[in-house]
Amino acid sequence: MTATHRKFTFITGDTWPIDATCSDVNNKPIDLATASTLQWTLMDQDGAVIASAALGSGIELVVAAHGLALITLAPATTIDIKPGFYQDVLKLTMSDGMVSTQAVGLIEVVNVTGIMPTTTAPVDLNAELESLKSARRSGVLRTRFSDREVQYKSDAEMRSAIAALENEIAGGSNNRVVNIRSKGWS
């Protein structure tokens, strides 16, 4: 079973650390020392690969026996990633050839000006969500939140933004820890 992580928000030009814990369907850690590959990919809304990392090249094993790994994107890589919404995927291939998509999720990329408050009024996430849903039902890819206007490239990007807001409202934080579960290993 593929786990969906909460939305992460990262800033262009920063180091992006993503902790991953690989565990099986019984919530037991997968010993990553027996993994053939661990591959992380960041894709745009059209499925084009924007960035990637693999064991030894952006992914390091923290405590392999406990299924702990660290995915790190360097500033030299993140500086060229445009603000917007992206999807990431973590795939594990075991030494016996078993391949499993471990985790997927939404990553929002902002630049420093994108995170600076433009108003002193508190953000009403529920109002933003309703405005976004209303615009989507109308078939419009542009919506206004308070004093800012957002133009989405596609319905898929808008759908991702709705899911991210729903997750943020439900969970209230941008947790960078990914608890990953897969099928079939014990």
C-alpha cells in the first residue's frame, strides 16, 4: 500500500531535507541494507521530472536496519525549481527484484517573496478552500484569496491545491517526516 505524505513546503535555493521511514504493512521497518535501489523523483503537473535522488546520490541511509533514510536536495538543484505545486514519488527496489512505490505526496515550492505576508489579516484556510472549490466547479482556473490572485495551469494543479489545503486544514502542519508502508514484506 502506497502512503501519501502531507504537503511539504520548501523554498527555492534552500537545502531540502526529507526524512523517510520505510516499513511494511505490519508497520515493521524494512532493512534498507537489502535494498537494491531507493529512488526519489519530483515531477511537475505534466509528469516531467524536475529533480531526482537515489541511494548514494542524494539519498543516504541513516539507520538502514530501521528503514531510516534521508533525502537531500542541495541549493544548487533547488534554486532552479520554479514556485508551484509538484508531486514526489519514492520507490524501493529490493535485492530480490520486488519493486514498490513507497510514498507519494504534494510539494509546494515557494520563493522568499512567496512566503512573505502580504497582509496583516489572518489567513482563513476554509475560505480559501471554498473559493478554490467554487472556481473549480465553475471551470475557472483563476481564483482570488483575500488580496492575491492565483492562476492555475490545469485542473490537475487546482485539484492538487485543493488536496493540499484539505490536508493543511486537517493536520495543521507541514511535517517533513514520511512514514512509508509497503505490501508484502515482514
